Amino acid sequence: MGSAGTEEPVRLQVDLCLRTLSASRDPGEIVHALRTLTRNLEDGEFKRLHYTHAIQVLVSAHCFGGSCDDEEIKKLWCEMFLRGPPDQTLLLLLDTISSTGECAALEQCMSVLEKFLSAGRLQVLLWSRCEVGGACSDSPQLRETIIGRLAALPSITCNHLHTDTPDAFLPQQYYPLLAASMLDSLEKTCCALRAGQDCSLGFVAQVLGKVCIQGYSSQIFETLAPRLSSLTRVDPLWQRVTQRLLEKVPERCTECVITGLIPAAVSRLMGNLVVTNKKAQFVLTHKLLLQQYQHTTALLKSVLGYLALDSERRTLLKQVLRSVCQVWCNSSAVKHTSVEQQLYVSKALLLCVALLSHSEIQELRQEMFQCMLGGVQCRLDSSIERIRRMGMIVGECLSHKLDTPGSQLKFQYEADEETRELKSLMESPSVEDEDDEQHLQPESKVEGSAGQSVPSEAGRGSDSELDSDDDLTPYDMSADQEKKKSAPPRYVRDCLEALMSSDDAERVELSLQQAEALFRKNVKATQEVSVQFSKVLLHLEDRYSTPHFHTLRQNAMVALTVTDVVDYWTTEFYSLNYSLRQRMDILEVLALSAQELSEPIINKHAGAQPISAVTALEQCDDITHWRQIVEKRIQSKTRRISKGGTQSVKAVPNRYAPVAGFFFFPLLRSYDRPQVTFDLLGSDHLVLGRLLHTLGLLMHLAINAPVASQMGRALLDFVWTVRFHTDQMVRRGIVFAVCGVFLSMPGENLLTELGDDLMETRAWLADVAENDCDADCRSLAVQSLMLLFQKHKKSFKLLNSSVCIVLSFQF
């Protein structure tokens, strides 16, 4: 009866004040009503039962708060929002802002919300939920609503206010303020625990998880992480509080929170969370290491270092090593994952091995040995140079760590930044090593055999000055030439004989230097021995380390090809008893020869120039030239009004168009017939990738040739059989070959002669552009689709023009 008796006067008093605020326009009555309400802000019953309704009335009666000149009314009006329960105030202000149009009420609510944030009411709100019993009366729905409003305040305000959003509501300012409020709540929690009081961090942990899962972990941890790292370094209680905070984060938010926190002092902040929390264990030991690869090396070091710092967590480190070894030696993963992801896994493997002790290495020796053998083998089989080099480096590091006598691997490769980074992951320099290096200074004296110092040459006396020849006049040798023992060959047959039977290195070099010029000068004599000379050059080896041997040999083979031996090369490509290198040489020669023949006849011959379209074997994953060709064609077919009228291009004949079929069709003759030494569709995918690039180039050079349409149909039929190849280099060649078809075939022929095949090719290219694991394949597929679109557009425009002309004649 007593509590009901006190509640009744409060309710009547509040109702009277609210009626006055709603109806009265007398400043005196308004001030009196506001003073009465503010006096009740300290009453628990008023805050629990009447406060929300009171501020709703104040917002609806905003006219006197927003436009009244009475400063006391404004002060009391704001005080009602800044001294009441912060959760109810925040909910009402955000609901009002999101549902109110542009008016004085909106401006007043924005002003009060800014003061709410600057007055530290967020800290009051968070701490009220940390105190035991502070949030016991909240329903789960209300609790979730408050957390959602706290985490999404910038989104709620910006979606309604747009460009008029105050700076205090922007993510760059709001989330650091929220992080500072969390730190204040954690500090108060530490003080309460020291005083023997219980606290709860569940609400703060839920807010932290909600903010991180919405994508603002970097803004929140930019303030939280450095401060927590500093506090946990010296205070075990802070470590306990921080670890408890992370344990209370909801499971669905664990990954976002851990990812944002990891660059900090993970071990002190997380403790053994990875052991007790299954979600955190999955994220740290599997997802961040094997399913994602966009993270930095610093994050990998933090994660694996965290696992290695505690004896309970080292079991997980060994588990991680086993999982990474299985992935790294999986040939399917090498074929179907991007180079960047393989590099990321390789870094994880090297870091794991570097963190293992000698006893742990002996325990995992068998797994590491199998990983080394399988992973290195499947990477050496790859046609991508970067993947091969990656396998070599990791194989060397693993064999060195295993330290097996007689089984350490050693490869030859060109060092680059990526190579140095991978090797540095295995290095762990000690303090002693650094100190020793500081003491190593260059000596100005040379030690003698008996340990005595010997003066240097610069310090010797005048004996050297007596022997000086500075006063003698030197002979002028600028015009001297080295005398050759052998004379350069003057005839084609002499050159052939020297290359076949001579053991004189100088004579062989002179023959190679003169071969190209002799072929081009004596065409008749060259045709008589062209096939025999081609065999000699194809099997010729660099026995004497001749300068520029490969360039001289290749230029001579190109000169022979443009003269007479195209049929010989295309026939020998599928013959028995040739190495892969020789077959690659044949493809390079055909491509170089086709480019030379495709030059306009009116130009004087300037010799066969190497082109980047057919690169050396060790550079076979470089497709810069293909992209340049495609982009150049796209630019030439793009209409730009700002450039004005274009000059007509005069067609000029070349020597390649009449013989394009002799270069092209024989290369498609026997691709599906495996041989003992050559399986093009099987293990020899390196040659298949080069063949596809060569066919694409031959197709591109045949533009406007009469046989271009037949070549295009044949090439599409060929690539259609291998379009799902697992090797990345082959898939690049396939897409480039399709690009060559689109570039060379006229648009109307594409539609009329290919028909349904073109639609299927378009769907396949769209799938490659979206889903292929190789970035270069995706880029080439996009460019191919752009070419196809431009061809269709041009063809439809010509078709419409033709229809109009026909109709005009009919009428």
C-alpha cells in the first residue's frame, strides 16, 4: 500500500506536467513543469515507468524547445535528455531522427544527440550494463535493439541525413569515441574487481562483436588495440579482463573480432582462447591460413607466433603444420588455386617450420619429407615460372631444416623480392650474431702466412716509382682488329659443312653469324639444302658457349623458313624423337616467320626481329604482349567523337596471307595422337600452352586473309576440346586463341558461320571471367567479351544499313 501510495502522486504529478507541456504556451508554466520533471530524474520509479513517455512528449512539443528564446527552457529541455537513462534517450533520439522529415524537431534532436555523445553518455550506458543487476530487467529484444543502435548509429543517421550528417555521427569520429567508452568501462571493471565487486562484460562484448561484423573492426581496434596492449603488458588483471571480454563475444562475430585484433599482442589479449573456443580455433588454425589469402605476412606471423608461445597451444601448431603440408603437396590444389594463394600457403608452411623445435621436427619428420617430395614435384611440373620457383625455394628450405645427409635440395633460379621474402621467413638471427657482425671491420692490412701483418701495395716505398712507365708514349691501337684464324664462309654449302663437321669454335661462330645473310642473299642455293640445313640447326647445340648463340641460331632458322621450309617444320613438330625444347623452338620459329611475312611488301626487309609474342621457355607465363595486342585492337575499333574524322587506311598486300594455311592447319593435324615421347593432351601441357599461343598469333596475323574464316572455325573446334584444362598456362592460351579468332574474322562471318558455337563460347568466356582462379585468364576473358560485343554491334549496324538500302530500292 505504501509503494502504491507514493507511485500515485508521482504519476499524477508527471501527467499534470506533461499536459502543461503539450497544451500551454506560457513560459512560466513550461519552466515550472520542466523543473518538476528534472527533479524527478533522480527517482527510480520515474526513470523506470515515466521517463520514456516524458521525453516523447518533449519531442512532440518541440516548438518551444527549438524556437523559444528563453534560455532556461532550452537548458531544462536538454537536461531532460542528458540526465535520464541513456539507453532510453538514445533509442528515442535515433527513432525520431530516422522517421522525421526536415524540420525544427530534426535539428533539435540532432543537436541533443551531439551533446549526448560529447557528454560521455555512451560511457554511462556501457557501464550501466557492466554492473551486476544493471540490465537484469531488460528483455532480450530490448537488449538486442540497444546493441544494434549503438553499433549502427552512423548508418542510421547517414541514411536519413545524407550530406547534412554532422561530423560527430560519421564512422571516423563515432567509432573511436565508442572504443574510448569501452576502454572506460573496462577500466571501471578493473577497479570494481579490485574492490571485490562482480561485473559482467557480456553487453560490451556483444557491442564489440556487432561493430566488427558490420565492417568497422579497423576503426574500433585502431583505438582499442594499442591501449589494451600497453595495459596488459604490466597488469595481469587487465589481461584477465581482456580475455574475458573476448570470450564473451558472440560466436558469429568471433572471426571479425579476431581478424581486427590480430596485429596487436595476441597472446596477452587472447590467452588460451584458441584452446577453449572451438570457433576461434577454427578461425585461427584453418580459415585464416588455408581458406583466405588476402592477409599480410605480419598477420601470419602473429597467428603462428601466438600458437607457438604456449605449451598448450603448440599442439595446435603441429596440427596446423600437418594441414598446411597436406594442402601444399596436393597437386589438385596447385592446379586449381591462384598463384597468390599458393604463395600465402607457402609462407604459412615456412613460418610453421621455422617455429618448430628440433624435437618437434623429428616428430613430424615423415610428414615434412612427404610434403617436400610431393609439393616440389607438382610445382616443378607447372608451366608458370613463379610457381616453379616457389616450389624450389620451399623445397630447399625444408630439406635444409630436415638436415638429412645427402638429400638436401639445391636449385638454380633468379633471385627476386619474392624469393628473398620467402627465405627470410626461415631466418631467426640471434643477438650474438648481430653483436659479432658489429665487430667485423675491414682490415687495412693483409695477414701473412705466419700471422704477421704485411704492408699493402700503396704503402711501399719508392721502388715502384722507379719502375714507372708514365714517361713513355703509348702506341695508337684504336684501329686494331683481332686477327681471325678462320675466314667467314662465302657460300651456303660451306656454312653447312662448317656447322656439321667442324671442331673449330671460331669457324662455327663465323658460320652462325653469316648464315642468315647467306640465306637471304642466295635464295636458290638455300632452297637446295634448306631441309638438311634445318635439321642441322634444329639439333645444333652450344658446345663452345658462342656469344648470342640462341639468337643467331633462331635468326638463321627464320631465314630458312621464309625461304622454303614451312612444310618441314609443321611436319617435324609431331614427329618422334624430338625433345620438348626442340618442339618449342619450332613453334617460336613459325611465329617469328609468320610475323616477318605479314609485313607489307612495300617495306624493305629489315631482318627478322624477335617479337615478344613468342618468348623464351623461362618466360612462358608472361602474357603482356597478348594483352597489348588485344588492347590495341580494342582501341582501333572504339569510336571516339572527340578525335574527329579518321583517315581511310589503304590495304597493302603481304606475303603471309597466301600461305597462312600452310603455317596453321598442319599444326592441328595430330594433336590428339599421343606418341611414346610426346603426349600433347597429357603430360606435355607446357608445349600445349605454347602451341595455343602460337595458333592464336597465326590467326591474328591472318586478318583479312581469304582463309581467315576457315582458320577461325578450326581453331574454335580445337580449343573447345581443351577449354577445361587444369593448367593455367594452357587456359591462358585458349582464351588468347579465342581472342585471335574474334580479332581476325569479320563480324558478319562470326554470326553466319559460327552460329550456336559462338553463343556457347560467349557463355564459357563469361564463366571464365567470373570464376577462373587465374587473374590473367579472367582479364583476357573480359577483353574477349568486349571484342565480341563490338563485333556484334558493328555487324548489326551494317545489317540495318543493308536493310535500309534494300527497302529503298523496293520502293
